Amino acid sequence: KNEVEQSPQNLTAQEGEFITINCSYSVGISALHWLQQHPGGGIVSLFMLSSGKKKHGRLIATINIQEKHSSLHITASHPRDSAVYICAVRSKAAGNKLTFGGGTRVLVKP
Amino acid sequence: DADVTQTPRNRITKTGKRIMLECSQTKGHDRMYWYRQDPGLGLRLIYYSFDVKDINKGEISDGYSVSRQAQAKFSLSLESAIPNQTALYFCATRGAEITGELFFGEGSRLTVL
């Protein structure tokens, strides 16, 4: 069983809608990363969290260490937000290497 | 220039051929990683290196080898490519601090016929 579970696997939204992607993990972590991968493109790091909340533009990432859960929110979604969003956790149990979730494919329609 | 550069970006080769994917970074990071991405699967770690003299196997190292020629360069080799090594390969770097940000290359798409 993957130690990092993302939901939903796929998400379609209309432009302007608020989007939430969830990530749950099973081990204690030192950091959690949210990554973005555009179709055919490379991977970009959006956030790195160890506690609390971070905001960058229309993107907000939160983490609840006690519940082993993180969310990525996209406010006022736009077609250019269409991408795969990947959650990854770093834990001492894994030798501080990253364990990746399977990704959430987001499509924002105009 | 990109922080992490991978070459080639696309390669088609035949079974049994030797292939090298190269990665160079301008971040000055000690930690470098090679990952493989397959449809429907998360990124999987092939090899990683914490400095020039340090090479470590990841979860799927069989059939692959690496070379850390310098702090900035980390190459992945497939000694004898096979079709199930067809995948998208990513190089990444990270700073030494435990919560260091990740930087990925653009990916190298390899097709083995």
C-alpha cells in the first residue's frame, strides 16, 4: 500500500471554481512537498511544508501534522492551472528520501 | 538557463543498446536524484547521491548505473536497454538542509524498442 494517498485522482472544474486536492500519509514526516507537472513538461516545486499554511498567489497549501493530512487549494481556477499535482513526503523512516503520491490530474475548462 | 538541465530530452533506442542520460545543475546542491515516472505510477527513485563520493541505490536500481562526475553532474546509464525501461526520467537536486526545496529537470523521455 502506497504510504502517500492523493484524492481525487482526477478533477474537472470550470474556470473560476475553487479546487481542493487532498494528500494523506501514514508515517511521521519532516517535510511535505506539493509539485506541479504540466502535460509533457517538467516538474515544478510549488510548496514545501513542515507545519501550518503557505500561500503563493492563488495557491494555498495547508498541513495538519497530527492528522497526517495536507491540502492544496486553488482559488479562482484558470485553464492554465490544468496539470497533474503531486504530493510527496520526506520521512526519517524512509531515510529522508521522498515518497510520492500518484498525482491528481486537474482539468480546468474555460 | 534552467537550474537543472537534462540531456537528451527525447531518445528512441533499440533493445540491448547502452544509453546515458545526463544531468547538470547550477544550484550548487550536493544532493542529486534520478527518478523514473511511468503512467499510473508515482515517481520512483532509481539512484541518489549526497556528494561526489557518495552513490546510493534507490528502490528500482536494477538495470541502471550512475556516475557523479562532479558536484554539478549526475549521469544515469542503462547498460543494455530493455523495453520495460521505456519511461520518463527525471533528475532532481535538493539542498542539504532537511527541508530543502526540490528542483527538477525537464525530463528525458526514453523509448526502448
